[in-house]
Amino acid sequence: MAAKNTDDTLSGKLVRERCDQAFADTTYERRQYWLTQSFLDGEQWVNYEAKGDRLFHTSLGILETGQPYPMVTQNVMGPAKRRLAARVLTPIPWEVPVLNADSASQMGARVGEAILSEVSERQVWADPDADAFDELVAGGTAAILVSWDRNAQVPLAFDSRTNQHWGAAGDVVLTALGVDDFAVEPGAHTARTARWMVVRRALPPGEVKDMFGLDAEPGADASAAGMIHTPGRTRTNNLTSVYWYYERPHGDSPGREAVVVGEKVVQESEWSYPFADHLPIGVWEETPVRRRAYARSWMWGARSLQLELNLSRSHVLANMTRFGSLQLIVDESFSEDWSDMPGVRRIARDPMNPRDPSFLVPPPLPGYVAGHGEQVREQINDMLGANEIMVGNAPDGISAASALSVLIEQNDTTLQNMARGRARLWGQVGTMVLELYQAYVKEPRKLDRGKAPAMERWTGKDLLGHTRVRIPTDRLLPKNKAANRAHAELLVQMGLVKDVSQYAAVMGIGPDDEWVSRINPDRARAERENHEIAAGRAAVVEAWDDDRGHIECHTEFAKSAMWDVLSDESQRLLREHLAGHEAAAAEKAGKMVTERRLGPELAVAPEVMKHDSAVEQQSAEQMMAERSAAAGSPPAPVGMPGGMDQAALPAEQAPPPEQPPLPPMA
């Protein structure tokens, strides 16, 4: 059996020592990170100095004219990163798998999805998502730290006694981290399953004092002043280093957390997370390195090509500076008062044979020199996955929309690896968030009904253990709208797509979108009724509903796989709702038949006019019956015009024939 852990106290010195060891292990990754970050920001004439742990500007020297050698920066990496971000950072589709095929489990999973959707919008998780992407591109590894803020203000369920909607009940906090912000135990194969990690930040002393309730402002230390920085950024030396230490439970250690300022532990607690097999981070890796906790970025290899492009442009500009001004050649004996501006050269010629002034034409620039920069630019775009289609240019000879769609789809295949990493990251983050909510949310909190119509309040118990989150990778990839449109039009021609809702489904547009609701509001309403019934609430059949359309939509829902996991109550509600639509449809059909009998002009008349006309016709029929009785003729049946032959009536409208008298009883 392993020995008991006797180190029950955690000193600030121990945390600082572990921090120094961990960040020393990431020296290579941090150096590449800051160089790449500098290139992306446009500061590309830089190099790294190991002695001072800093970046410094470089120079190409002086021209023959005494002017500084031109240093051109044609930033290709920065725009490529922005285009890539626009295609990668798509909305996150939260999915919580159902553990059991029963209505309670289904509701627990739906509540988990609704919680993630609501909190991601309220806290704007798009910001840490974009920050993690920036860290990934520059450093190859990005992480999102999930922590619990006990004092966070959250929307609570409405309480009529206190009339309170918000309260300090605690909430999750997400923080994006890069290789310059966090480090794990040296030698760990994966960052998430390492035994401990350290997060460091350099903050103003006053903010540190308020954050941890210190008696006085802490002083600045060497670590904060010595962090790698780029030349284009201000170097701030009056900052304080703050270290967050996380050690998960392992072996005989129960796990612990601490915050260190300087070498003083200002906060310390036991492991506060409801999981013990990993650290509280989600990790996004670009190009993983085997048996290494940190990955690499493909941007690192693009720096040399970017520098080559800058050198090529700089040399062309230097030659333009040398030969850009045509030089005028004149004889020394030329007596005119010429300007002494640069570009005039006097040479000795035969004074007996004077010549007119002439220009000295420089040799043309070789074609391979002029085209070298464009070749390097194409190589950079190819390395970064930004081909002609992605930058907005169509290849020569290709103009058909279908061909362009195929090229766009081929270009999107380069994003699959990044999409898989992003799906893994947010699946890990979402799972940790739901686990924290299940453990710490005891008071009812408000839930947007638009996210989960069946519930207006929730606690951690409502999750019913549904805390595992899965992000489908294919839904994170950018959608090819042109290809979807061509596919949808083909299905329309084949007759497989018959209405706007089916067309919208093929196009990837949900039924709740505004334009679909306006084109087919009955279909959109029927979809909402399906959602209400699945949540266990009855839907009302209204007089203005298109009953046949509702019946078709509800029948499709009853034939789907969702029907098998619905509760008996929801299935009963759907059957009753369908019966209500069928009864309403039959009633409307009978009403239309009656209106046709009264006259075609009444079919479109207001209800009041129809009622008045029916009363007048009934009065006329009674008057005609009285006259016929006075004349000795049998009255016409009520509802038939007098004098009409009954045999001329259609079979479905003719009255039944008169029955013969029954035989006398024996």
C-alpha cells in the first residue's frame, strides 16, 4: 500500500517551485507562441533573445544612398487567421444524450440542453470560444478553465414572498487559457489528466488586493516583469503575479486548491469539483505531439515563408529605390543651369562632338524576381488552408455553381480536424458545467421557456444525472448553402419534397425561423404543438387552424422515433389532439355543405348574413307550406323548395321513401 501523504499544508514556496518547473518545461512552446502571435499582429521583423526572454526588432542595414534598407511587411498570416475564424467559430449545438428511454430521462436531458443554451447566451460564451481559437492558432494548445464563483448573481425563480428575481447563488465562470497562462506537471502525457496544474496571471496590485481582501497592495515581482512580450506592446513592470494551483485527487491525496500571491497563500481549500479523474479544464489541440501534454500549431511553419515573402518585397522596393529615378546624362561642358536634384549625372564626352542630354535606362527586373513574391504567397495560403476559393477568387476556367460548390466542400475538409478538436473541447466544458450545476444548485432558478417549454424553474436534481454533453462534429462544420440548395431543388423535381417545411429541412433551416413561419404559419404552429405535447402539456385546437395540415404534421410526429420515448400521458394528449382536429375538420366540412345548399353567394358571406338568409329562407318555406295546405296539395318537406319533384333530387339529398304499413298483430 502506498504511504500516506503527510504533506497536509501547502506553502506558497512549494507552489512557486512547481510553477517554475512547469513553465520551464514549456519554454519551446511559449517561444513559438509569442513569435507567432507577433507575426499575426503584424510585427514580423522580430527575433527571440533567450538571455532576456524577450523579442526584439531586427534590421536589414543601410542602402548605398545612406537610407535605411526597406523592410516591407505583407501580412498574409493575419488575414488567413481571420478568414479561418469566420468559418470555424460557428454556433455550438448542445446535445445531452438520454440515459433511459422514459419521459423523465428525456426531460432531464432537455433540461440540461436548455441550461447550457441559456447560460451560454447570458454569459456570452462566444468570447472565451474566440479567445481559445486565438490561443490555439498561436500556441497549438488552448484550454478553458471551469470554476465556480460562489458570489455570482444569477436569475432565480420568482418568489412572491421576497419578490426577488436575482440573487448571489453562485455560477460557473469560463476562462480561456494559452500555453503562456497555464502549465501542468512536467512529463504528463495529457494536460487534462495530469495530477496538478498552475495558472498564472499578472494583474494590477490594487485589483489583487480587492480580489482577495488583502490588507495592503502586494508589490510587483520579477516574474510578472519578466514574461515574454512583443516589441509593439507596452512592457508593464508594476504588476503582481497571481498563481492558481489545482491538484486533483490521486493516490492518497484528497486534492486541493490554492491561490498564491508572491509566496503567500491567500486562499486554500479542498478539492471542490464533483469529479476526480481530471483537472477542471477542457483542452483543444491543433497538432498533438505523442506523449506530450502540449501540441503544435501549423502557423509555426508559416512564419519562415512569411519572412521570405517580406524579404522578397523588401528587395524589390530596394531596387525601386535604387533605380526608380531615371538618371539624366549630360556633358560636363553643358553650360545650362541644371538642378542639383538626385538623378542628374554629368559625364565627360568628346567636346568636339557634343550630344543632347539623355536618360540612362536601368536593366529590367528579372521575371523570376517579380513573380517570386506571389509564389510564396500561394505557398503560405496553401499551408494555412486558404486556397483561391476561400480568399474569394474563382479558379481559371471554372464558373459553374456546382463546380464551385464541390471546390468549397473540398476546402472545408481541411477544417474537420479543427472542428473535432473544438467539439471535444466544448463537450468537456459542457459536461463539467452540468456536473457543477447538479452538485451546487439547490435553490430553484429561472429557465427561459423558449429553451425548455415544460419547465420555468430548475435545480440540480432536475438533471437526473444527465450531465454528459456531446457536440456533433458535423454540425460544427460550415454549411455549403449552394450544395444544399441544389440538393433541395433536385428533391423538388423528383416530387420527394412537397411543401416549404420539407424544403427548409433539406436546406438546414429549422421550422422556427421567421420566414418559414410567415410562409407556412400553420406548419410552424403544428411543430410548436408537437413540442408542447412532448413536454406533457395539452395543445388547444383553435377555429383558425388548418386542420388537415395539423393532422398531417402530428401524424408525421407520431410516426417518428420520438414517439417511442414519449410518456403515456404525452401519447394520450397527442391522440386527443388529433381527434380534436378530425372533429373540427368534419364540422367545417359539414358547414361548407350547408353553405353550398343555401347558395354559392353565401359561401363567402359573413356569418351574420348567412344567419339572416337562412332565417328568411325558413320563413319563406313555411309560408309556401301554408299556401299549399290551403290549396289542398301536400306540403313540401321542410328545407326543400316547394313544387320540386322529389325524384329529381340526388340520392344523397332525396328523403327516404314512404314505408308500407306494418301487418296487424295476430
